[in-house]
Amino acid sequence: MDIARPDLLEKKKKRQLTWIGIGVAAVVLLTLGVSRLKPAAPTVERATVVIDTVRRGEMVREVHGLGTLVPEDIRWITALTEVTVERRVLLPGTIVKADSVILELSNPELENQAKEAESQAHASEAQLIELKVRLQSQLLDQKAAAARVAAESRQARLRADADAELHKNGLIADITLKISLSAAEELEHREKMDEQRLAIAGEAIEAQIRVQQADVDNKRAAARLRRSQVDALHLRAGIDGVLQLVPVEVGQRVAAGTNLARVARPEKLKAEIRIPETQAKDVIQGQKATVDTRNGFVEGRVIRVDPAVQNGTVTVDIALIGELPRGARPDLTVDGTIELERLPDAVFVGRPAMGQPMSTIGLFRLVKGTNEAVRVRVALGQASVSTIVIKEGLDVGDEVILSDTSAWDSADRIQLN
């Protein structure tokens, strides 16, 4: 016969409650411990990141830009008048002489105007000749009249002198002498007047001839201009070089001043490099430069810095020194590097992907003897194309990751495999 034991049931319930309490406490403690653990460091393949070592020594500050080779001597040939393109004689790339015809143009009205201008010039020249003959004839008539007066004046003076001798001897009356003297004085006065009239006539003749000569010169200049415009219908290169561009088509009607062709001397080229505006503030004339033509390097020197900014860049002209590599030609794409200055004793490292000069950024520094890298705050200084000065945060010999680490912005350390 079983005997009821209520105390055993009560003990069993207490043991179950105790174990449940212990289990709950263990779960709470485990959760609290896990919550206080630091998150696991992200894992990164070492081969996928760029690592550089901080070093001390001379650092060359440089800026870099892309550009093209352009001729130093370029000639644009424009239309002098409104013309129609009749024929393209030469194509771009052709070597030309100064008198090589590139295009044949037409303008019938211009040819008529040239003929009319030449006719007007010939007419004006004929008028000049006729004027010279007529004025010369008038001058000769005046000189003849003056000569007659001069002769009469001399005769009157001789007669007056003779009458004076006769009067002295009492052979003629006083009135006769007075008449002779009066006639001589009148003729002498007329002689002086004629001399003055001849001098004035000479000046008047020269003035009339100069006026007509100016008209002749104007008509000749107009005729030469029209003739040169007609001659320009055979568009010539003007200089020895290479025909680079002919931006018009046969049958096209173009206005005066339109660019019809471009000729350049290919033997002397310069590089036009576009430098980002944020890096161009230290570029000045005379600085050394190196131009990569993809087929060799050429030394150069900055000769001009454009004062204007276009599309976020500043154009810098570099004169090339020495012989150009084979294949160097106008419009060839090149890379240019300009040396700004040399820092003799600087602490520097390779330029980080997101590092800007005079800023503070976070970089991952490798922990020596481990595969870990921890984030440190680094103050950057002056920068070059591929290096940048370290002002604070790193020491010589430290290794840092230069690659873009924005994917790990939430992590203070990473694991390298």
C-alpha cells in the first residue's frame, strides 16, 4: 500500500524552479557578455590594397595634367569676301608650300568690281596726265607774259635813263622826263607782280597735281585690293608646312572672315597641358616640365599660364627642349608633369586615394608583427602627383594603406590576409 509523500512533490517543484532560475540567469549573463564584445574586424586581402611606407628625404612637388601637342606657328586662312567653294584641291595632311593652292573659290560680282576699279584707276591716271599738261601750258603762258613785261620794264628804264641825261643837258622838257620815269616805274612794278604771280601759280599747280595724284593713289589702291581679292579666290597656303584642316565643303557659301583652312609648321611643337584649377596656383613661367608622348619623354619648360579657368582646368603651355620622339605630331595626346619645387627634408608617403593637401584624414596603419591595421588620424601637408607630406599622426617607417577605405568607415581596425 503506497503512502502519500506531499513533501517530496514540493521538493521536486523547488528543484525545477531552481534549475529554471539558473538557466535564465545564465542566458542573461551570456547575452550581456556578448553585447559587450567588440565586433569582429573586417577581413581584407592584402593583395587588393596599396601599402606604402612613411619615409624622410627630398620630396619633389609636381602637378600632372593631360593635353595635346600643338604647333607654335599656325596660320588660319580666312575668306576675304563672301565666296562659294568650287573645288578642294588639297586634303588635310598634305605638305604644302607657301604658293600651294588649297581651294578654288568663286564670286562673279567680285571680278566685275575688280575690273571696274581698274578702269576707274586708269581714268584717274589719264586725268592726272591731262591736268599736268594743261597746267604746264598755263604756266608757260604766264612765264611768257612775265618775260614780255620784264623786257618792256628794262626798255622803259633805259629810256628813262636816256631822258634823264637829255634833261640834264636841257634838251627835253621836265614833263617828258617825268613821263619816262613813270612808265619805267609802272613796268618795274608789273614785273614784280608777275614774279609773285608765277610763284603763286607754281604752288597752285603743285596743289592741284597733289589732289589729283591722291585720287589716282586711292583708285590704284582700290584696284589692287579688288585684284588681290580676285587672286585670293585661288586660296593659297601662305607658309610652308602641313595642311591640317579644311572645314568647308564643295558648294558651300561662306561669309567674309570665315576660316577656310589651317596650315602649321610641324617641325616646332609645344604642349598645351590642362592642370586642375586646385593644383595650378603654384605653376609659374620658367618651371621645369616633362612631357610623355607615349613614345618617349621630352624635357620642357613652362612658357605661359592661362589666366582664365575653363571647365575646372587651367591651360599651361610648355616649350619642348631637344629632339622630339618619332611619331610626335600636332594634336597628339600627351601627359605633362611640371616640377613645382623640391622639399629637401620632408616626411612623406604615397598619396592616399582620398587625401587632399592641408587636410586631416583617417588612415589604416599596420601594426608591426601582426596582420592587423588600426585607424589613425593623420594631418597632411603639401602634395605632389604621387606623394604627400605628413605633418602629424605617422612616424618614419610606419606602413599605411593608401587605397580607398571608405567601405570600412565604421571599423577602427581591419584584418589583412
